[in-house]
Amino acid sequence: MEFLKALKIQELNAGVSTGSVWLKSGGEKIASFSPVDGKLIGTVNGSDRKAYDTCINKAQEAFIEWRNWPAPKRGEVVRQVGEELRKNKADLGKLVSYEMGKSLQEGLGEVQEMIDICDFAVGLSRQLHGLTMHSERPGHRMYEQYHPLGLVGIISAFNFPVAVWSWNSMLAWVCGDVAIWKPSEKTPLCGIACQKIIQTVFKKNSVPEGVSCLVSGGREVGEWMSADTRIPLISATGSTRMGKAVGATVGQRLGRSLLELGGNNAIIISKDADLNIALTAATFGAVGTAGQRCTTTRRLIIHEKIYTKFKEKLAHAYAQLKIGNPLLEKNHVGPLIDTDAVSLYTHAIEACKKAGGKFIVEGGVLKGKGYESGCYVKPCIAEAQNSFAIVQHETFAPILYIMKYSTLDEAIALQNGVPQGLSSSIITNNLQEAEWFLSQRGSDCGIANVNIGTSGAEIGGAFGGEKETGGGRESGSDAWKVYMRRQTNTINYTDKLPLAQGIRFDL
């Protein structure tokens, strides 16, 4: 495939890099099979401990120099990274689609997110501002400033194999940090492609070797990073189970964690909703990326007065879905990431049925021509209770649970009645309902939307959630502060030393 040649990811099988240097490693080999057709795309060497330590040591050396570059100069490097991503958008988008399985439009959209965060970071590089404060002591001045934190470890998931890395790394770089990235072992070639794209820019600008490190590997690499006191911040995206392990390990050494974990997102569809908006939001939210987004719509909470009508519209919409090769634009839904994901999908369906759920759109694994990888499944819809154990659990697959409500308070209680707290939405033209949903008595999620779905987010806002979603915030707003250390400064410009709080200490 031409895009594989263009990205030059098949020129070497090394999966460990300090930037322009690719290291030999005796780590476990990682084979990347496409869920699209089941074919082997390539094999990379994962990191062993020696190669990992080489990367960390090089990153430490790079940080000493990189932190002294003026922030706007670092921003200029990131601006050029954005330009290089624009040049490679089509090829990288196809690789994301082919290696991960999401639709080509979503693959291209993910690369566009990378470009957008570069633009955001460039502007941010001139706005890393603190505050000034009045001192209670005469002749004193107080202010606070932010300094680079150091090494930032990034552990990303397969479902957004490039965008989440860019959210972290572009902000880290303009803040003066260096980045060590462990891409998902399910999408290692996306990581190699990104490293190759940026190394051209870094070399042209004489960026220190080690500012961008790539450490491919499995669980053990993530464990090394989490326990490593040389890495003050670990940003980890993945399951709640994984996040709890990372958080405990990092917390034990008093490091910082930025956790973006599971979601169990719901849309409340009011009797005052625009049903056309609701239908598009619910359908794309539930089946986009084959249900493998952390913001995927997993529950619909529908007002009893429109429940039957909307259920019929939803079933009709699902009947129009085209499932197949995601590189073909006519298809709405691609494959799950692998056959393990398919097993979790079938298990969830059986668990729902056993609990008493009724499927209005049946699921199933697709077989035959075009589905040889064994990773294609049917998006399905079940009438279920919020209290079902399987509904309380996040299944990374296109299974949508629907339920009815009578009052807004009841709907909000259902929405909030799960362990996760990432994204939420209400579809309504009733202003009071919308404002109530957004109030302190409304959604308990990190993201709460009105008249759009749960899936997808713009880079300008901080992204993240509460409860078992981990509490982290990435991307826009003031999320940059987590990548820096805050320092409060007090300056005495007199010839006396008055103490705070009026304390006297006479000698």
C-alpha cells in the first residue's frame, strides 16, 4: 500500500528511538496485524531494559538544554511539526484507519486533531503566564511562575493511536518538557510513523536528541515508566483497571498522574428534543469507531412519551448502516481492534440477555467475504436496566443500551448512576432542562453537552472526566499547567526584614 511506503515505516523494525537515533533492542517482537483484512502490516522490536534506560538517560540530558530554549522558540518547532503533519495527513490518516480499524474519515479527523493541537500549542507558547499578588509586608512583591517539569511519560491506547500522544507531547514541548511515549502494542506502527515525521523537523531545528523518545513494548514498559522516579509525570490513557494500577504505582513514589480512563456515556433525550439531532447524535455516538471511543454513547435515556417513536427511528437508522473495510468511504462501521475485543462483545451480549435485556437490533459476528479478519461485528441495541452489571461496565464495542424515564431528576440520576464520569449529553429545546443538566445538581461528568452527542471533543476545551474516569484533563483550556511546576516568589526590595503575620523576632 502506497501510504505505508510514503511513511517509511517498513524501512527498519526497531521500535525504540531517542529521536533520530533508532536503538537495537532485545525486547519482545510486536507483530501488527490489521483488523481490516487480518494481514500482517509489520513487526517491531519492543524495548528491553537497557534500551529503555538509554532513552531515559538521553531524555534527561535533553531536558537540561531544552528547558532553556525560549518558549516561543519551542513553539516555532511545534508549528513546523504541525506543517509536517499537514503534508502527511492523508498517508497518516490511512495508516490510523488500517492499523486501528476506524473509518478513513475518522482517521483523517484524528490527524487533524494533531494539527489543531499544534496550532493551539504555538499560541500557548507565548502565554505560559502566572499571577502577581499584593504582599502584606511593605516593600515586598509576590508573584507566581511556572517552570518546566521534566520528563513526561505518555502511555496511549489503541483507539486514538496518534491524537492522544500529540495532546500530551505538543503541550509538554512548549512547556519545556521532554516526552517518552509508549504507544499501544496494538498499534505500534502509528507510533513509528509519528516519530519519523517529527524527526525531520527536529533535525532541521537542532532540537536536542532525546526531546522525543519512543519506547515500544507491552505492559512491562508501562510498569517501568510508572515506577521510574526520573519521570515526574505519567499521562496514561486506557481502562480503569489499568489506570488504577498506574495511579497506585506513581502515587507510591509521590509522582503525578494524568489519567484518562473508561467512560460509560449517556444521552438524555427529552420529550422536547429535536429528534433528528438526537438520532444523528445517538447513532454516530454509538457506532463511530465501532464503539471503541472512551466517549462512545453506551446508554440512551429516553423520555417515556417519545420512547416508542424514537426506538423505531433508531432501529431504522441502524438498518441503514454499512459495515466493512473502513478505507472505503461508503462504510460507516469498521472492525473491532482484534478477536479478543470480539469475544468481549459477544460476552456482553450474552450477559445482557441473561440479565433480562431485550435486543431490538440483534448483534452478531460477521463472516464471509470482506470479513476474513474475524473482527467485524453488528452494532446492536438492547432495552436494559441501568442496574444491570453489564450496563455498569464499559464494553469497548458497538452495544447501545436504551431505557426510559419520566422526570428530569430521574434521568439525571440514571445518567450519573454509573462508576464512570467522562462524557454526557442532553438533547432538548427546553432551556430550563438544559441549564438544570449543566448545573451542580446535573451531570457529574467532566464533559456535559447540550444538543450534541457524547462522542468527539474540540481541542480548545480541557478533556477528561471524574470518578473512575480518573480526574485528568488534557488538551485545551489550562490543561498545560499539569506539565509544569508552580513556584511562588516573594521579593523584598527594602533594607528591613519584616516577617509575615506580624511575627516579631528581635535580636
